[in-house]
Amino acid sequence: GARVRPAELAALLLVGAVSAVGCGDGSSAHELFADEAYAEGRYGDAVQEYRLALAGNESDAGLHLKAASAALRAGDLVTAAAEFTSMGLAADGRRRENAAEGLVRIARAAVERDERVALAAALQGLERIAPEAVLSGLAAEAVSVLGELPQGADALTVLLHAAASAPDTREQDSLMLEYGRVLQRTSRCDDAAVVFESIVRRERAAAVTETARSGLVTCALQLGRAALDAGQPSIAERWFELAASRAGESAAGRVAYVGLGDVRFALGDVLGAIEAFEQARAGASPGDSLYNIVARRLNLIASPPSANP
């Protein structure tokens, strides 16, 4: 057939749009208006028209793709993530893969722009349509953005997926370290301690191992003190012993021995408490805060208040 010139094509589109409106097919008209706006670079208008066209046509994966593309061009990453997610839910096979690829692209753009809401939306979409998506190259950056959010679920999701697909054991441990740190920041030290301990036991990379060891000791001290305050000295003892064994002769190790002294004193083991306090004082300089804390505890044991008139 004869070739249709651009001007004639535009006229045909306009006639089609008017006809569609006249016939009551508003969806087709909105799609045509959206296509025209997209072609003219009016991406914000295109997004609005595509979304109007999607009313009642939510299962149209092609329309969702158009809306997502327009939103990306308009710089609206949150809307683009929503449309790629809807596309993936409405499609299967290659189109579903395309939707997942779009969400990964949005996640990367969100990290670059530090757009936390958009990143969370992209990760939530991936969890729904492609939980196996490989994100190892993005994980640390994503967590740095998401880590300041009140919730840490999105950060945990991306790290678990990334660790599962890490190309080698060292990168896997690095990602699991980040996973543990997110757990720690979101007040889940009991879970974080398990992650940190597993990394310390494997000893695959010195820097990662030492960071995990520090996280483990911090969590163990916190959990030990919480258990002791809750009237659970036996549980507290296990945490303080773990902290002492992993912290060595560091200041944190001496703090762990103070905790062990408190536990043993609470359990009525006075000699055990004195031994733990002496270990806490070893290596501390007279006059520093920890030395003074231990000295006060030892003085209390030597002359309890009940012995004074």
C-alpha cells in the first residue's frame, strides 16, 4: 500500500481518537492522546492519559509498559515502579522479565538519586514478581539508602536475594554482614547475633570477620544487659560469656566481665562475681570509668550495706 506521511498519520490518529470518544471507548481515546503526548515529549501528560486508559484495563501489560516508560521519562520513579509492578503481575514469560528489568533499573536510579520511597517501591515490586532477581551489585548501596528508613524489611529483602546470588563466598559474607547490621539497627539484635556469629566462624575475609565480631559483641552485651534487667540471669550469663569470648582483652571484653560479675552476684556466686570483676579490672587504668565501676562493685561485695550500722 501507499506510504502514509507523518502529517497524514497524525490526522488519522486524531480522527481515531475523536471516533473512539464518540463511540464511548474512552480508554482507546486516552491511549491515543497519551501516545501523542509521549511523541511530543510531554511525558507527564502521557502518564496521566495512560493511567486513565488503564481504568478498567488493569490486565493490559502493554499499557502498563507505556505508562512506566512515560513515568521514567518524566522522572517519576515511584509511578514507574508501580506500573512495572502491575505489568509484571499482568504478564508472564518475557514480558514479566522485562518488568523485572525495569524495576532493577528504577532501583539503581533511586540509589543514585537517594530517592528512598522509589527504591522501596522498586524492591517491593521485585519481591512480588521476581524474588530471584540478581541484585548483588546494588545491595550495599541500596541498604545505605534504606537503612535510615524506620522499617528495614526492604533492606533485608534485597540483601537476602543478593547474598543468595553472590558470585563467591566472600561477597556473600559481605552481603550477610550488611544484613546483620540492618537487623542490629532495627532492634533485632538476637537475629543479628546469629548472622554475625556465622560470619565470624567462617573467617573468610579478615575485615568482614572483624566487623562481624564487633557487631556480635555489641549485640551480645546489649542482650545480656536486657536479660539481666528482665530478671533472667541465666540467659544474661550466656550472652556475657559469648561477648567475653569474642571481645578478648578489649574494652568491650572488660565490659562483658562486668556483666558476668553482676550475673554471678545476682545468682549468689560471690567468689565467681569477684573473679569476673577482677578480670574486668585487669588492663584498666586506675581512675578510668570502667576501673571505678569495678572498684565500687568490689567494695560493695566486701562491705555490703547490711553490714553497716
